[in-house]
Amino acid sequence: MFFENSLHEPRWGETLSSPDWIQAHEKVRAPQSVAPPPMVQGFKERRFSMNRHVVPASTGWHRLKAGLRANRTGLWPRFESTRLTLFLLIRMRPAQLGMKSSSSLFGASANNRRRLRIPVCNSVRCLRLSTSFVARLAILLNFGIACNFAGEPALSVLDLAQFSLEDLGQIRVTTVSRKSENLSSAAAAIHVITQEDLRRSGVNSLPEALRMAPGLDVARANSRQWAISSRGFNELYANRLLVLLDGRTIYTPSFSGVFWEDTDALIEDIDRIEVIRGPGATLWGANAVNGVINIISKSAKDTQGILATGGGGIEEQAFGSLRYGGQMGSNAFYRVYGKYTDRDAFTLADGTGAGDSWWTSQWGFRTDWEASEVNQLTIQGDAYHEDWNGRVRRHSLDPPRLFSAPFDATSKGANILGRWVHTFSTDSESTVQSYFDRTDKELGIVDEVRNTFDIDFQHRFRIGDRHEFVWGSGYRYSWDEFIESADFITDDPSKGLQLFSAFLQDEIELIPNRLKVMAGSKLEHHDFTGFELQPGIRVSWTPTERQTLWASVSRAVRTPSRAERGFQFFSDPPHSAPLPPLPILVPGRGNPEFGSEDVIAYELGYRLQPHARVSLDLATFYNVYDNLYNAVQLPLEIRYTASAQPYLVIPVTDDNGLRGETYGSELSMKWQPTDVWRLRANYTFLQMNLHTKGLIRSFTEDSEGDSPQQQVSLWSDIDLGRRVEWGIGLRYVDPLPAQNVPGYTELDSRLAWKATSNCELSLVGRSLLDAHHPEFSPFLFAPRDVEVDRAVYGKVTLRY
């Protein structure tokens, strides 16, 4: 509590006491003197009014540090306005914050930064902080001063005791069976990332949040791109994982994967993220081969008022968001939001800059209308725009080689979604959902414009006391247009693809609240492969309220992408192939006969809560794959340039000539030693065995090493008093031998202070143990030697 012994608090327009603030600082908690805020200690005039502000040029970083020291004595007055903060942001010149130019304030380039060395623990090891980061931290601290002076009583953070492990086990999930059910009894390997998890971790993007889920391989390829998969087969565009954002499929038929850099949401508006490891094709269809990620946002009714966030630092140079939620009538609610992020470039293996900085802005809205007791209508939409710098691999014929070239690119898109839910009774309801999505993306060697229209219908109803049916149908049409280049050629620059689907599932309750069986199938028709049947059966047994044993057997398929059926581009030569000392080109071309991949998956899981403060979740699996993607090496050719220089050509095409098995286990544990301390730990083990169907071994078998065999993570959340919370996490990832990426251990942390009931300040660190380290080396398009940098940033969150 500031000014506990003071007799008077100054107001705007009031004259402060004449003694210098330093003399006041020496008289600790002296009631007869009142010191001005340290951020204005350099003011030559002591009179504060809304029309008189004088900031001398001498005000600088050294004065700010002295002011911060003064705060330890408790001599800062509690102002009831944030106008001083806004004034300092607008009026203070860069030189007054110790910076060379105004560009330093919001993210100067790495070449223009002036570094400061601040000792840590001793004189040997020092933490290097850029001047721009120091400036941003100062601004965040000033925001914190302002929100602490807001005049509202400070409240404690939401202590962990309010969210017991038993309560978390009763979270309702919808992704497993397309209807609401308890997490603890769900017959699948499912993990839920709650809004409280998101807030306490301090994540700024969806891929970062997914690191909290067991069984997921989340690797950052560069500043902008991520490789995310479940149970193996990771790649830049992981094509065996289905991602949904409020029911909208995040998927590109071009590469059968997800552009994570284009997938974003306001983190504070997310209600939960449901992560299923293992097939979900029985209900969700093709590409839900190894998992389903369902990102579910809050209703507009639950996001009323104003939310503002802002911050910046190292790597996360600047970011901010603003959201407003209101009400239209008695039963209609809405929200609008906008957000901005500016990220710095990463580092190459040799220590030089990777040149892959980027910024993105996104805005959107959501309305929820409770038209009647039985009808609910949701309409929502988003739009985004990105600009980035990067490098892309191009080929040259004189001399022939694959080299990395810089490029500047943009990406933009928009979507709109509508959903109508009609409730017939407590045992019957129907949902109709439709969306339109448009993207316009540059990839360095090709430009793509894609439009997608989707409509889906679902109906849930009960027959008798034991049968609950869910059935539905859907239609999707996606059409594209590609602009080719010398490095990227397609047989058909423009093509439309249709997908028809229908599904049916029956949940049979054999023993009420104890034993249930779910059986069903999805039937789809795809333009490339025709009809696909994807059946599955799940069994869940709950012998006690704190135990659940479940098992499943299912079939899933992955339909071909446009790239696998007809794109031609150049790639790197395989690591394992013995190659002559000649320049090499590796042209890869799709196969019009490439078909669907399929898997038969066997799963067994067990959930146990042996104590009110301890919970365990174990999932094991054995998957048998067939008709997997295989890169077939055609006969080598030696060609000559116009200058008679020889070079080697290794033509490659695609087929379904690979099969394999994967098996493993995923363990998640939560333990709450005290009411204010919670621990969570995850362990993942994965074994992949791939085999070529033919007699000659294919180098594609080496992709076994694209996914880590073991992953371990540990995260601790603790409330340090009534206002402060601290989270710290350690994660270990095994090496990726197919990519020459070594294993690594990293540390993440977040320290937060809830200054008032509507203001929270936090300091977040990512990958703190190394200045930079590699996580993933993509095989296509992007450079392969980019490493992830350490990141430190501050954040302010205001709610009204």
C-alpha cells in the first residue's frame, strides 16, 4: 500500500511541496513531505495542471532508475488519472529515454540498436537488453503506475483454490462426440487448455498455447512459421491434424495442412482449446488422422466491457489489442476487436540475422442473439493483413544450385460464419452452420488466392433411455488460383474441389453413468479419391467417480493435396543419399494418381484422481498406416549448362508406396500441493517405423526422424501473496535426426502483478536458457538454418 503514513495526497492542479524529491526520498515515509511521481522528478516546475507540462531535455534513463528506487520507500502518490502516463507517451522525446531515434521506441532494426549491459548475479554473466526494450519496459511500468492510481481498490488474483482439480475434471467438452460431456468420462485422449491456463502462461499466439498439451509436437521453424503435429509425421504443413476455430476448418487443400501464421485469435476471448490426440475422422472427416484441435471462443455475452492489452520487448517487439463488448436489447450481445503484433527476425546458425521479421494486424466481431428460449443465432467474422520479410529457396541453372533468396510478401484474408442452434427439448437439438473464407497469400515462389464455402447440419436426439444419436451432413466447395513462377509450376493453375459428407453416431448407455459405447461412421466423397468410409467404436467405463477406463478402434484417411497431385517445385537433396561432387537439382513433381492415406488406430486410456489434489491421465496407442506418401527417386540424369558445366538432376515424384506403424504413450499429471500452488507435468513417448513397399529402400523412411521420440514438460503456477503470481516451466525435446536438429531444454516464465481489479502487469520470458537454438528445419520453401531466439517482453492488461 502506497503512502500508508501520509496525511495528504496531491490532486491535479495542486502545488507540490517545495523540497527537492531526493530530499524527500531520504526522509522515508515522512508525513510532512510529499514527493511527486519519479517519472516526473526531472520537471523543473512543481506545479501540475492539465494545461502546464514541462519536461526538460535532461530527463533520461538515469532519472527513471532513481525514481524506481524511490518507489521502494512508498513515497509515490496515488493519482486518480492516467493522463500523466498518456502525456509521457506522447510528449517524451527518444533522447529522454536514452534512445537515438524515435524508431527505437517501437522496434528499431537490429542493426540500429544500441546495446546496454546490465549485470545479472555477478560481473561475469550479463543480460543484453536493447535500448528499445528498456524504453518499452519503462512505458509498461508507467502504465502500471497509472493503473495503480486508478482509484479502485486492489483485489487479489483468482487464487488456484477456486479451480480445484475435481472442478477441472467436470469441464464440459464437445469435440469427442459432437455433444457436451464431462472431460473426465470422455472416451478419447483429450486435453483441455482453459482460459486460466492461457492467461497464466502469458502466451501471445495459438501455437505457443499448444505447447501445454501432451502428445503434440510444437516446433518453431522461423519467426513466422510453425510445424505442429500429433503422434508423429511433423512437417511445416502437417497434414494429419485437423484444426477448427469456432467450427470453421483451418485447412488448405494446397498442401493438406495449416498455415499457422494466418491462424490467430484474441487470446483473452478464447474459452478453451480442446486437443484430441488420435483419429477423430468418425465425426470430423478426412485429415483428422492423428488428432483434432478445436479452438472455442467465448460468447459475446461473456465479453462485455472494454479490454485493452499492450506490450513489447525482445523479439515480441510490440503488440496490442482492443476489444469492446456491448448489448443490443435484452437478449442480443456483440463484441468488436482489433489486434496488432510486430515480431523481430530470428538468427541463423552462424549468428547473423535471418531477415524474417514480420507484422500482422487482425480485427473482427461476434454477435450472439438469444432470439427465444429455443433459438440462438451467432454471426462472427475476422479479417487480417500480414507483411513479412523472409527467405525462400530458389533454383539456378548457371551454375545449377538451390540457393536462399530474400523476399518481401503479404498475406491477407477474411471470413464470416453464421450458426443457428434450435432446441427441441432437453434431449434434442439441431445446428446449422455456414461460413465463407477467402485468403490471398504469397509464398515467395507462388501466389495463391483461395475461396471456400462450407455448410454443415447436425441433429442430436435420444431414443429411449439408452440411445443418443448424433447425425449430420455437409458440403464444401473450395476454388483456387495460382500465379506460377520458374520455381513453382502446376498442371492446372485454377481448380475447384467439392466435398460431400454425412455421419451417424449412436451412444449406447449399457450401464447408467458407468458403461457406454459409441459407434458410428463418416462417409465422404472427394473429387480426387471418390467415396471414403471412416468407421469407429469407443468404449468408456467409469467404475467410480474418480476413475475412467476407455478404449477405441477407428479408421481414418487423409485425402491428397493439390501439391501431391500436380505441383512441381525444387527441394533439397535427401540427407542420406550418397551424392557425387557435382551441382545438384532436385525437381519434384506431383502424381495425378496419388491416392488417400489410411490408418487403423487402436487406443487405450485411463484417468485417475487418487486424491482431491492429484489427477493422472494416461493414453497409449498403436497405429497401422498404409498407402503413405512416398517420394520416389527416378533415374539420375547428368545434364550440361550452356557453358558445358555438368550438373546432376535427381527427379522425384510421389506415390503411396510407404507403410508403417507407430506406438507410444502420453502421460499428463496435475498436482496441487497447496491452495496457492499447482504443478502440471507431461511426458510423451513416440516410436515410428516406416517401410517401403518395394524392394528398394526409399529415403522417405528417414522422415521417422522428423518427430522427437520423447518430450517432457513441467510447469509450476504459484500465487505469491494476494496480488502476485508466478509461473515457470521447463521443457525438453529429443533430437530430430532426419533434420540434424539436436535435442534442447528450454525455460519459460511469467511474473504478474494484479495492481487493481482491472489492471494486470506481467513480464514474460521464452526460451531463456539459450540465446538461440534450432527447433525445426523445414524441407520445402523456407531456409533450413534458422534458430529460435530468446524472447522477453512485458504486457499490460486493462479491463473495464
